[in-house]
Amino acid sequence: MFEISQLRCFIAVAEELHFSRAAERLNMTQPPLSRQVQLLEHSVGVQLLDRSSRVVRLTAAGKAFLPEAVRIIRLAEEAGLMARRVAKGEQGSLAIGFTSASGYALLPEVVRRLRERTPELALTLKELVSTAQVEALDAGQLDLALMRPLALHGELVSLPIAQEGLLLALPANEAGRWPQEPTLACLHQRPFIMYSPHEARPFYQMLTSRFEREGVVPDVVEHIGQVHTMLALVSAGIGAALVSEACARLHFDGVVLRRMKTEPVSTVCTYRRDNDNPILQLFINEILPGFPGAR
């Protein structure tokens, strides 16, 4: 098989039609240049240059081979450039998982900052509940997960990226019977739409822990995995619900949202320790520190 250096030598001679000028162009002497062309012809199996006269000419095979040689050199240079750009985080791909709540505000900001830093980035976005994101990380289907905090095994790393308040979602026709500045205590023994312990386990565990700590026992009427379904049930008057602040962007008719007097909830970005994707490393080292919740 011929080498790239042999192609470069052939192209120089083919374009100059003169060995001395081609050697000068390549900053080498004529004997090794001639040797490289001979090796190329031996590898290809045909004569590419006619040296029978004092003027160098391309043979018919050489004329056909020249544009292909130029194309190979261009592809090799482009491949090298792409590899360098990927290594620097200037080009590449990233697969991001996100919860429905993080998709309303956090994800668009993550995407904006990534594209601002790496305009040629190819993104794959997958909406998944937090537990499914962990499974996708383990399977190598995601590079980065925007999710609620979960207990993780040692191969995964979670870093804080955002914090947001909790909102009490109320049926509009019942809002007058609730405090303007609600606390968890006002949910005691009232109809409440709870998160699913399976599909939305982090939020379920977080709320369960807070209710137990404050001695609050809501009347749980449904367990729901997705927040938009939860708000639709609130709109129908099924009960109240607690949602993250980003969900205010959904603007459901028949739903009143009031900020809760309780500690905020966190979103983390999670990834595998052994993931060497340069774009992921760029995100962690350069972009993540710019998010207020990461400080």
C-alpha cells in the first residue's frame, strides 16, 4: 500500500512536470523524490510518469490517478483537522438526558452555552425520568444527565448545576381556600397528587422525607410520573400538587401557582467517570462553573 508522503511527491511532480522544481517545492533533494515516485508506481502497479524524454509527462494512468491522489490528500488533511478539533472540544457530539422539568429552562440554557462555545456540536437530546437516565448512562447511551439527585454507584459522578423553589399548584376554583404563602403543613389531610415512587423516585423520596420530618400526611389521590399530567389533573380539580419553579412556564389554564415556604430542590448533572468525550470535559471544566447553582 502506498503512503501519503509518496502521494505528495507524485502530486508535486505531476503539477510541476519537472523533478527539480518539485523537489524544491517539497524542500527535498531530487534523488529521494524520484525514489518516492518509483515506490508509488511499484505499489500501484503501473507507470504514472513518462520519463522517456527530457520533459516529464503524465501517462494515461497518471492522469487518471492524479485527481484521486489529490482527493486522498485532502481527506487525510480533513481527517487530521477533525481529530484535532474534536480533541480540543471544537467539534464532536454529546448525548444529553433531561427530565421534563429541566427541559423547560435548564436544558435550553445548557444547549445555548454549548453551541455558543462549540457551534459545530452535534447534540442528541433524550427526555427521560431520572432513574431511566441512570440506566442510559450505564448503557453508554448518554454522556450527560440533567436529573434529580439519586444515590449512585461509584462509576457515576453528580455535580450540582441548578436550584429552584417549589410551587404549590392549586385548582383555580379552590385557590381562595389556600394560604397566599403556603407551607408543607397546609397540605395535611388535603387531596394531593403525589409523584410516582417508580417513575419519579427522586421527587417522591424528597417529598416523602419532608412530609415525615414535619408530620404532614397529605391525602394522596394519585401517583403520577410526569409533571404535565400532574398539572392537568390539578386543572381538573383532582387535588393540589407540588412542582418545581421551572414548571411555571407551562401556563396550564385553571391552575394557580404559589411559591412554597420551604427549601429549594436541586438538579444535578451526572456522567460516567470513564467517559473521555472531550465535549463532556469541556462542559464540566468550562461551562458548568458558569451556572449559579454550580457554585
